[in-house]
Amino acid sequence: GQQVMQIPQYQHVQEGEDFTTYCNSSTTLSNIQWYKQRPGGHPVFLIQLVKSGEVKKQKRLTFQFGEAKKNSSLHITATQTTDVGTYFCAGVSGNTPLVFGKGTRLSVIA
Amino acid sequence: EAGVAQSPRYKIIEKRQSVAFWCNPISGHATLYWYQQILGQGPKLLIQFQNNGVVDDSQLPKDRFSAERLKGVDSTLKIQPAKLEDSAVYLCASSSLPSGIAGEQFFGPGTRLTVL
């Protein structure tokens, strides 16, 4: 079945440093979504990417969808303590439901 | 607008006991999802409803798990009997989009289940 893999599993950064998490799918995706889950909280939708090579920005967050639609990345510029949490990618392939990766847990040291 | 409501927030039971979780989605959202999130993992879909019909339950352990959404609004998920490996957070999510069209899912706060 479809698998979505994320790396790294954990990332510790100093406040102000940049952060990137990568997502790879075993199958070609029709779209990919990114969610953020704060410690003790629930997943909150960040963005959805649909087009090959698509790049979207939300303030300090930049999301990319690979040309082959099998990988994606989330880059945060100049991290802040409010960025702490686990970032999940989740992909849809064909008629399959959304499949989540295991997430990247980000810690920001002030 | 009110978010997705879930209850209870926490539940501790012994193995072989039964447990039920309740979810009330955002008003007007036809699609409802139940996910299981084991510690350190991403949410795993258990079942998806479109109104009161099941769209996908391929990953639901049907020998012990059941779910219903009789009136197409709120939903219950039941585990009977529970096993130790069922310890997890059970998340309910809803979407305004019909099944088959991917889009933002709104998650509830979840029910943390501990099976002893």
C-alpha cells in the first residue's frame, strides 16, 4: 500500500535558525497536505499542494511539491518558539484516503 | 464557528473492557473521519463516512471496532473488547468537501485511551 516517509524524525534548532522537513511517497500523489500538531494538541491544516513543482509561501513557511509529485518539503525561515510542534505531511494517491507520514518533531531552543 | 467536538477527552480501561467515543463534526460537514494516533506516529485512518454511509473502512479492525453515523451528523466509535495495543489518541475530523475530493480536514481535540 501507499507509504509516506518523513525525515528527519526529530530536529532541534536554535531560535532564528532555519528548518526543513522532507516527505517522500512510494507512489505518485494527486495532492499533498501539511499539518502542524502542537504538543498535546490536534493536527491543524497548514496547506494543500496539487500541481507538479508547486511552491507556496505562508509568511516564514515555504512548501514545495516535487516535479514528479512523489516528494514535498516544508521550510521554515528563522524559526521562533511558536514553531514548536510536529509537522506531518499527508498524501492522496488515486482514490486512496489521506495517508500521513510519521511526522518531524521540531524543538526550538530560545 | 464551533470546531469538532469529542468526548470523553480521556479514558482509562482494562483490557477486554468496552469503550465508546463520541464525535460531533462542524455543522454542515458531510464527511467525517475517525483516526487512530499511536504515540510518535501520524494519524491512521480507521473509517470515513459520507453523511451516514461508510466510504472507507479498510483499516478498521472489524472484529473489535465498530462505528456508526446513523443520522449523518454525530458519530460513535466503539471498541469491544479492548486490547493493550489500542492505547492511542482517537481523533475525529470533518470536512465540508465530499469524499473523493481532498481538502482541509478539521480535527477535534481527540480522546486519549489508555488500556491497562
